[in-house]
Amino acid sequence: MAKATKAKATKVELAIDYTIEEQMCCALAREFGPDDLIALSGVLNWTFVAEALAQKLYAPQIPCHHDYWRLGGNGCLTEGPRFPFQVGNPPAEYPSAQVTSEDIFAMVLGGKWSIMMQPVQVDKNGNANLALIGDPKKPDRYFVGSRGLPDNSTNGGRIYFTLATHEKRNFPEEVDFRSSAGWGPERRAGDIPYGAVEKVFTPMCVFDIDPKTKTMRLASVHKGITVKQVLENTGFKPVMPKDGVPETCVPTVEELRLLREVVDGAGIRRLDHGSKEQKQSVFDQINAGTMFTQIYPGRK
């Protein structure tokens, strides 16, 4: 599927005060445009926020979907009109949709399925692992299994990986179990023309695929993160851009306004990162109905 057409603004005002989570949401939202028909946000909260932001600014026709929502009694994947944890009055409104399982497979096989997935490992060739850690014959730990990674990585339109942590164990030279097809010999030979991962988003940086070597390249680092920090927490040596590693895109004033006032006033984008205690504190704030202006007094 051809990459979505991006909306071009003649003049934008860049924000000065923003968090890493907001920067990540804006960067991912900009990946979508008016040519996109459907996007699935996986299981991370910030990716769902990013999709909702994209729908408000760049891809108004895509409904917001969440990967772990249940199938309805009629076999349809159903989403409601309310944003998860949305607080305040009036609530933000989003299109609701019903998608049959037949429609889902048709979109996947037709290359119209853009998805943000959360593997536990990604290696230098863009292979992902969502199954196990350790020796496959005697794993140290099991996860949910490869699920949709095999189909998505061979048929999908655009595939993004999003990881909640960035440590060496998340980015080894070679994954312990190959759940998805990265840039291996099959893809290099042209046997698998679709579904390769385009970008990998982490709490530290964004990786993309180097067009020459077809291996992971350090595309950008987030606000306050250094290249050294990324390399010290990555188990392989990524390709480095010739002109240096830039900062991940700076949010615009309008993007932040929508994030804080319309899309995610309660700040659920903060739930995926930090310590257990920090996440519990965020959840308590959300559960109490605390809004962004109360969490960050003085910020607009």
C-alpha cells in the first residue's frame, strides 16, 4: 500500500514545553494521512492516543480501534464512541465502527491494514518476537504467542512496533523466537514483498530501516535523550545517519492543544512508561478524574 499522503502546513508554531510521551504521540500521529482506511493501535495506551490525534488532524476518516476489545455476539469487533478513561464535560467523540472478522482478514490480505504492535524483542534485521524468551526448547518465559505478527509482517500495509521499555534485552542481535518476518533472506530475495516494519518507537528513540543495508537505523532520539544512552541500552549497533541523529519531531502548539484539551485530558499516555509506583500514581490520578491542567499547573 502506498504510504499515506501527509498534510502540509505552510506555517506551524512549534511547542517549547512538552513531555516525551507527547512527543511520541505526535510523531506516530504524523505517520497517518487521508489515504489510510484503518489503523489498529495494539495494547499500549499512548499509541491509542496517537491514533486519536491522527484522526483529529491528519486522517479524519479512520475510526479509532483498540486491539484487545472483544468481539461482539454478532462476530463483529465493536468499539464505542467514548475514548477510554476520557473525563471532563463534554467528552471527546470519535466514530464508532463494526468490523467483521471476514473484513479484517480481507483488509490484512489486501494490504490496507496499518497496525502498531508491541513485541518483546526486535533485532537488528527488524525481526520481532512475541512468543518466548530463552531457548525455544526450554524457554525461560512465555508470552501471548506470535498472534497476528506472521500475517501482519507478510501482508500488512504499514507496520510499526512500539515497545514500553528500551533495554538490551529488548533489542538483541537476534530474537529468541522469530514471530515476524523482518528483513531476512526471504524478503531480500523478493519472496515477501509486503508487511516489513517501517519504524520502531521506544521511550528513548525512533528506529527506522536503513534503505541500503536493510537493518535498523537510529532515526531520532527523544527530548533529553542522548545517542550514547540509546546505544548503551541496545544489544546491537544500529546504522547511524550520516548527518547525525536529530531529535524526534517537536510537537506543534496545535498538536499539544488537542492532546491536552480534547484527545487525552486525563493523560493516559503516561500509563505505559516509568516504574510500577509511577504508573500506579498516574492510574490513581486518572481514576480520580484529574485533568491535565491539574496535573501540570501553569501549563497551557
